[in-house]
Amino acid sequence: MKSFFLENIPRKLSAVALLVLLTAVLYAQPVLENYVQEGLKSNLVLQQKNLSLQQAQQSLRIARSYFLPSVTLLTDYTSGEGGRSISIPIGDLLNPVYTSLNQMTQSDAFPQVENVKQNFFPHNFYDARVRTSVPIINTDLYLNRTIQSQQVMLKEYEVEIYKRDLVLDIKAAYFNYLSAVAAVKIYESGLTLVNKNVEVNESLLRNGRSLPANYLRSKSEAERVRSELNSAQNKAVNAQKYFNFLLNKDLESNIETNVTNLASVPTPDTTTTSFHKREELQLLQTAREINLSTLRMNKLNRMPKVNAFLDLGSQESDWKFNSDSRYYLVGVQLALPLFQGFRNNMTIRHTRLEVQKTEFNLQNTTRQVQLAASVARNDLHTTVQNYQAAQEQLKSAQSYFNLIDKGYQQGVNSLIEFLDARNQLTSSQLQLNLRQFEMLTAEAKLERETASYILPQ
């Protein structure tokens, strides 16, 4: 029984290593790309940023609307009595004349009139008009439209930046989940192995062909592997929840990891170092343009602003409406600031400082992005070398296990040596699994730092 079990150990471990470590590349990438597209559509933070972009677009439409004429209905109603008044001696002026005329004509054709006392308050008076106004000269409107257009570009770059970060997060989370699942399978295979070893040593102990120490040592090893398996399973569950969180899905949703073909991991291209397409740089360049536009607006504050208006309305007392009450009024308004306590000069100086800050920030960010791209390239190159080294390490551990296995069958090697060889083989499998997904994550990181991933429009 012992010989039959030990002869099948290398074959089982090799099969597990191949199935676990060399899969998830040929078919995982299309599956991962589908998950990326799903995350770009459903992620809640991205949806919030899209709403901010829509708000900026609406602000641009509002800025454009100021160039169109505005039409407003204005209505005033006033009525009052008392207060200041003016006396008009119409009777004193006209009555002597009317008396003389009546005497000359021998008639009463010219009646006597009373003096008039006119209040300043109008009584039951209304003024209803439709005012149409249009700007003729206003530099603020043109520059505000330009600034709002640049604000839209700013929000677009913010959305693009988050998309790229989200793509990296989704890929890294997916690779982390695959690595955790692979680790669980490796530990499960190792647990099966040590459990079989416990059964063998228990059988040999019952038959008086082994020492109790060997049985206790193998049982202790089984408990250790079971503990590591529990930790690996918990890590896989947490990785699953985080991945589903990024996609705004139920945290318990299954993640597709089925692979039907085997494929060797290709060596990624490590020569790409382009970083000029990074949205972070374009965002800062746009912020600089906004500050320059604001500076131009402040400098043109001394320019006159000219507006024209047309009023079509009616005004009369006692709600009368006739040809005499109707009117039109055309006017032109000019506004020219003469003195405002030097506020505009101080605003210009403040804006110039803001432009300088943005310029320094752009230079510093350019260097940071260049450094990040270079570091990502070096990290990827290192992870490729580590992966290749892990492959050689697994081959050596497999060969070493085979030698110890034969020696253990022949009684040359002890149980401790056998378990040590088994631990080295499991550790090598875990290392290859870790290095493989470290390499894929580093490739996604370089893709992020060089902005080489083509985002959907």
C-alpha cells in the first residue's frame, strides 16, 4: 500500500502544478477583458464622475446661452395717496380770462375751473412691458464660454484617469483571486497527500512496522497543512468579494475561472516606456489653460460692456389700455469700471501666481509619471525573471522529491526527509503561482503607467 501510494505522488503533484500554474492565461485574458468592460459600465464611482462630467457640459450650455437675446415680462403696479404734492393755480390763471371771454360772447361757454393739487404718488397706475435685451460687447461672456469648455475637458480627463485606475484595480483583483484559488488547490492537494501519509503510518503502526513518532509527526504535518488551507480559503473569499465590489455586483457572485486549454505564459514586452499620453498631464495642461483664460478675463475687466434693450409695453391709470397707453422704448447701456479699490489689479496678481503654481505642478507631475513608467518597466522585467526562476525551482523541487520518494520507499530516507521534500515541492508550486500572477499584475501596472490600454469611448 505504501509503495503504490508513493509511486503516484510525483505524477499527481505534476498534474496539479500544470493545471494550476499554467492555466488561466489563454482563456482568462478574454474573460478578464469582459470583466473590465463590465466594470467600466457598472462601477458606482465611475458613474458619479460621469455625472460630474454631465454637469460640466450643462455649465457649458449655460455659458453659450448668454449670447442669445433674453426676453422678460416686467409688470409694475403702483397706487398711493398723500405725501408730498404740488399746487397748480390753474383757476387763478384761467378764470379771469374765461370771465372776459364770457362777457365778450354774452355766453357761458367758458366755465370757471378749480385750482389743482397734484400728489407725487400715482394712483392705480400700471406699467406692463416686455423687455428684450442682448449683449453687444462683453468680453466676459466669450472668456467664460472658453473656460467652461476647458472645464468639460478637465472632467473628461478625470473620468479617463479613474477608468485607467479601475482597469488596473480590476485586473489586479482578478489575478489576486486566481492566485488565491490556485493556492487553495495546491494546499488541498498537499492535504490529500499528508492525509494519505497519515493513513499509511497508522496502518504500519498497527502492524508493528513503524514507530509512534512517525505517525504523530505525519499527523502534525496534516494539521499544519489544514491550517494553511483555511487561511488560503479565507484569502480567496476576500479576493472574490473585493473583485465583485469593483464591478458593483453581489459580493458572493461567482467569478469565471474555467479554462479548457493549457498555455504557457508569454514574456511581455518590457520596452514600452511611453508616458506622454497620460491623462494626468493633459489634465494639468488644461488647468493651466483655464488659469490663463481667467487671467485674460481679469485683464479685460477694464473693457466697456455694451448691452441693448427694447421695451414694448403699456402704462396707464385705472387699467386702461388703448393707443395712448401703448409705447416702445429702445436703449443702449454702457458699463465701464473706473475705480474699484485696486481689486482687479490684486486679482490679476493672484491669478498669475496660480498660473505659476500650475506650471510647477505640471513639471513635477511629468517627472513623477516618467519615473513611475520607468519603475513599472523595471518591475515587470524583474517579475519575468522571477517567474522564470520559479519555473526552474519547481523543476528542481520535483526532481528532489522524486529522489527522496525513492529513498523513502527503499528505507534509505526518513519520514522527516520525505515531508521536507514534500514541503519544498508545495512551496515551489506556491512560488510559481505567486510569481506568475505577480508578472501579470506588473504587466497591468506598466499598461496603466504608459496609458497604453485603449479605453472605450
